Amino acid sequence: MRSRVRNARSAPRLMPALMIVASLLLAACAGDEATVESARPVLVTRPQAAVDGFSSLAGEIRAREESPLSFRVGGKLVERRVDVGDHVKQGDVLATLDAGDLQARARAARAQLAAAEAELGRARADRARFATLAEQQLVSRSTMDAQNAATVAAEGQVKAARAELEVAGNQAGYSELRAPADGVIAARQAEAGQVVGAGQPVFTLAADGRREVGFAVPEGAIDAVKPGQAVRVELWSDPGKRWPGIVREIAPLADAASRTFAARATVEAPAGALDLGQSARVYFASANDAALSVPLSALQRTGEDGVAVFVVDPETSTLELQPIRIGPYGSERAPVIDGLASDAWVVGAGGHLLREGQQVTPVDRDNRRVTAERGKPAEPVAAPATTADEG
């Protein structure tokens, strides 16, 4: 009887202990489950070539020859036969002016020529008669000299009238604006019905042939870009494919508004590969082929002065914190002097949320998984690269 009472009294004391043990077991189980985490998608990128703190500049595909087309005479524009984007052949009529006044001027010049020729005929006939009289000594020598001078003056009037007629005829022909070469109409500055002056641009013709990329060089980098320097040109619409090029010219004066120097580089690309107006990036080759650059968002501080980047191993999909030595910071990128391979996959952003040895899913900017077989992006992944967004 006493044992039953003792057991009944000890039961309430055991309940809290059992509850504590159960809670500890549940916490341990929950901890085991928390240790299993899924691979986090991370945005990766390849290092790029660097020059003095910057690796590339934005540009636009332009024609090697861009000519503003205008009439050589003024008048009212009565017809416009082409529009922006039309391809034209050399000699095609692009626009016409009202040629009424020009044709009337040509008719007036023709009439003046006829009058001058008639005057020349009369002067020559008078000189012949006076020559006969001079032989008979019936007129003075001064009278004969005056008649010779009148004949020479009449001949000069005929020459002047012929030249005036030629000019008037040319001006009448200038009422038609013709294409000087094969090309594409890049811009239109006038419409039918508008009165334009001589030399006022009406169209801009981008001639067929070689293409160039126009870009602006900031003041801080003007000493690093020189004519004849090798570059690589990549289209925004076709990332990864770069065409070789050479810097052709750099403006000697900076633009007053942007304080940048206009520059152009020729591009060695097949015909039709580059379209006018396409956005592009101009990548500069470094004097040291091993010089690379990475985005500023990829840099991680290690210690007081140490810098590192997270590098992804495509075979194991794990992170490695790679110490590097960098040069002067650029506006968007930093040059890597030592410690990084050119074919490494670097985490481009969000490194402060990662740790070394972590399992990740490397993806490129198009959200495509980077495969170990080719070292290139492959199929898209289901989840976006949230690490880059958080960084």
C-alpha cells in the first residue's frame, strides 16, 4: 500500500523530466534536418581583360563613311522618295526641288547667249568692212583699232554667256538629290513641302562597306587608348562573340558637355554581321596578356588588406575563396594582377552571403547552369540567382 502511494507521489515529479528529455530529442532531430540545405544558385562570370582599371567602354556600330546629303541649291522640297532604313544605289534620286525658277534662269541664260552670238556676228562683219576701207586708206587707223576691240569684246561676251548657261543648266540639274554611293539612309532631316537652303542636310547616308564602332573615352583613360591599339568588339545582343578591331582615331578635343573624347575603331567582321546602331562593348587588350579584371561586387575582404573572390569548381559545384592581388579600382571593375586564372568561374555578386566549401548552383546572367563538361552555360535553372539580387 505504501509503495503505491510512493509511486503516485513520484509520478508528478517524473513528468517534467520526461518532457525536458523529449524536447531535447526533438531539438536534436530538428538540428539534423537543418544541417541539410539545398544548393544556392549563384551568379558567375569569367574574368575579362583589363587596362589601367577599366576593361571596356560602351559603343555603337557606325558606318565607316557617313555623309550628310544636301542640295547644292535652295528651293522648295516637292518630293521625298526614300525613308530611314531604305537601301539605295549610287545615282538613285532621293528627293527633288521645285525646279521652275532654275529652269527659267537656264532659259534666260540661253537667250543671253543667243544675243551675245548675234552681237559677235555683227562686230565681225563691221570689222571686215572696215578692213577693206583701211586698205584703201579711207578710214583712220584708230577707227580700225576700235573696231577690232569691239570684236574682241563681243567674243568675250559670248564666252561669258556660254559659261552662264552652263552654270544655269547645272543648277537646274541640282534640283535632284542623288545618292553618291550605295548605302542605307540613316537619318532624315527634311520633309516634302519644306523650303531648304543650299547645303542644308536632308538625309544622312551610311555607305556600304566596313563597319566601325564609335565610343567615348573618359578623361581619366585617354592616356591608355591610342590609335592603332588592338581591341575586341562584342555586341550586346550576341554576348560571348567578339570581333577583332583597331582604334582608328581619337578626337583631339573633349566634348564640352560630356568631357569625353570621341573615338572610333574599325571592326573586322563579315558583311552583314554588324547592323548599324547596335549597342556594343569595346574591350581593350592589356600590355600583359595575363592582366584580368573582375566586377567590384565580386571582391571579398580578408583581413585588413587582403582581397579574395569566390571561385566555383564546376565539377563539384563548391566554393573556394581565392586570394588575389588587385590594382587600382575602376568605376565598375578592378584589375587582377595575380592569383586568378583566366578560365575561372568567379561569383559576381552576393559573396557576403556565402562561405567557403558551400554547395552552389553556378548560373550565368541568362540564368543558365554552368556545366563541368564544357565550362559553359547550358540549360536554364528553375530558380533565379537570388544571391546576385541580394548582393
